[in-house]
Amino acid sequence: MPTSRSAPRRALIVGGSLAGLLAGNLLHRAGWAVTMCERTSGVLEGRGAGITILPGLIEGFRAAGASETEESLGVVLPARIALDRDGRIVAERPFRQVMTSWRRLYESLKDAFPAERYLSGVTLERLEQTGEVVTGHFSGGRKLEAELLIGADGLRSAVRMQLAPEVKPYYPGYIAWRCLADERALSAQTHATLFNRYSVCVAPGEQGIGYAVPGADHSAEPGRRQYNVVWYHPVPDNEELAGLQTDDSGRHHPYGIPPSLIRAQVRKEMTQLAHRVLAPQFAEAVERARLVFFQPIVDLELPRLVFGRVVIIGDAAFVARPHVAMGVPKAAGDALSLVDALAGSDGDYPAALREFEGRRLRIGAAIVEHGRYLGSYMEAQSGSPEERRLADARRIPEQVMLETAAWVDYERLAAAPA
């Protein structure tokens, strides 16, 4: 990617997950000296999360130096089905998609970034801006300067908390259980129904999504793959959620409890509940999962993305409900748009950042809004009996099947009149 002689020499990225790596690789390939600071020590873990490869994602990864194709990244699924509570197929359509894992994408990008420029176990404590330089003060007394700082540090962004502390996540009253089972752990009957199709369970008051992803060794060969379940379940924002986030020692983990600390009783009750409320095929996959964790679903959107020479991208800026499957494609779009704006700025970086902000604010807001639409049924489960009745009346299994994690032209959606 071309760059002008007046381009800044230094970029500092806070956050070394997918959004940070996408931006960092793109800037490095454009001739910038990039330093990436990740607060977690060692290798990041995606906890086995499945990822839908939507249009534009492969192009973003290839531009960032990861030589990948859809087939090299994941498992090809040719169709979609919807199951009811009893496990009957109530809708089916050809619908080609490729599914991969967070870890597969992370390792591909991490391998492309200069290892000596990736700093682990480094926590941002505060920011300063003076003239044309932004300074990050990090744990251990480390101080780093750059002409541009990118906040790519996710939902719990330290950058956002310093620059826009008033923006808080909104919890709509439901969680997502995520369960990962080895392919060979499933019965032959369940495997035949679920494994080679993207499956949606449309049960009263619940929603499940399941699909195959590469195995622990990234293999997409039959027999070596894994099955990923995402189960949306209503949990009011009260003592019940706090109880799920409390470990055996009594410690509360409000920002996410590690899988290994989820209490055995919580997992047992979750498995029993799955057999009561989900299709039997989904309940089996939940019961036989080797990895189980959950995330409270939240929305978050910033009213601005640029603060002087600091710009915020990815989930640090906009968090959309996972029904849209746009977390990684959104991060790729942010990174590509930012680097393109900088490359064409002829050294006028404030103007480039304003251009980037104008593009991505509208798109980020459109993605969040579409996530709210797709999650409205689950949000209604924490509402009044009338709200639940109306939500049930509007719910069409085939529509849920076709709209979940499907490609949407968000640029067009963002440009449409309100």
C-alpha cells in the first residue's frame, strides 16, 4: 500500500487481538513503525469461539499479509436448517457459508506481524497528547510515543474508558452459552442432522445456533473437526447473572468468568436445562462439549471515534450482538478504512481521521442496530407477558434461519434514510 513521505513513522496500538493485529499488519505493510501492546501475558485464547466468514473478511486478511482462502480457513457448509423444540426440521435452504475459529484467525494474523513489535503483559494506565505526539504510559513505568494511537482493546477498552467514560455497555437481559464438542463425541444420529449444515434451533423463549468449525489442530478433515453451539438464554440482570459469574471461592467476575472457574453446579444445571428447552440434538452437543463458557450479551456504541491523534476501532468502539456475526468483519472494515484514509491524506492526519470517522460511525451504528433487531426476540423474554406473546407471534423459524449471521450491505443500510 503506498504511503507519502510525510507519513508518521510511529503508530502505537493498544490491544493485540484481531482488530489490533489487522490494523497493525496493514500499517506495517504501509511502511509505519508499529508497536502493539497487549495487556494479557502470553498467547491470547479465543476460548474456541466460532466465526462466520462473511464477504470482505478474506480480502481484509490478505491485505494484512495473511495468505488465506475461505477453504484454507474453515469448514464449508452448503445449507441451513431450522429445528423446533422436538428436533424436527421445520425449514431448510441451500445457503453456502464457511465457518472457522477465532484461534485460526488469530494465529494467521499473529504470524504475519513482527514478533519483536508485539509486547505482551503491558497494560495502559493513561494517555497524554501534546502537539503532534501522543504518549501512552503503561504498567511497569514504560512510556511509548507515536504520532498515532489506535485503541483496539475490545469491550473493556482502557482507551475508551479514559476518553469516553460515560459510554457504558447495555445488557438486554440474555446471555450466550458457548459450547465446543469434538466431532467424534456426537452420536451418529445427531451428527447426521447437524454437522454438515448450519443449524438453528427455534424453541420457545430460546435460540440455538450450531455449526462445524476446524478442530483443535485447525484440521477441517471429517472426524477431526469440532461442533460449536451458541445458545441464547434469558437471564435477568439481577442475582441470577451475578450467581453465574461467581466461582467456588465466592469471587464475582463481572467482566467474564473464565471457563475453568464456572462452578460444576452451574454447568450441571445448564446441561439439564438444555435437555428441557432445546432440540435434543442441540442438548446432546451441549452435554458432550469439552469446553463451555458464556458471555452476557451487550450493545455498545461510541458517538465519536477520534480524539485528537487517538482513534478507536473494533469492539472498543462498537459492540453488536453476535446474531449478526460481524465482530471480525467489522474490525477488518475499520482497519482497512483507517489505513486507506491515512494513505491518501498526504500527511494531514487529523483530516484523515475525520474522514475515517465519518465512514465508520454510520456503519458501526447500522451494525449495532441490526443486532438489536435480530436479538429482539430474546430481549423480549425479560419483558412483560404481553411483550413475550407479541414476540412469539412475530417469530418465523425460516426467517430466523435465513437472517442469522447472514451478509448485509451495511454501507447501503447506513446510507438509507431513517
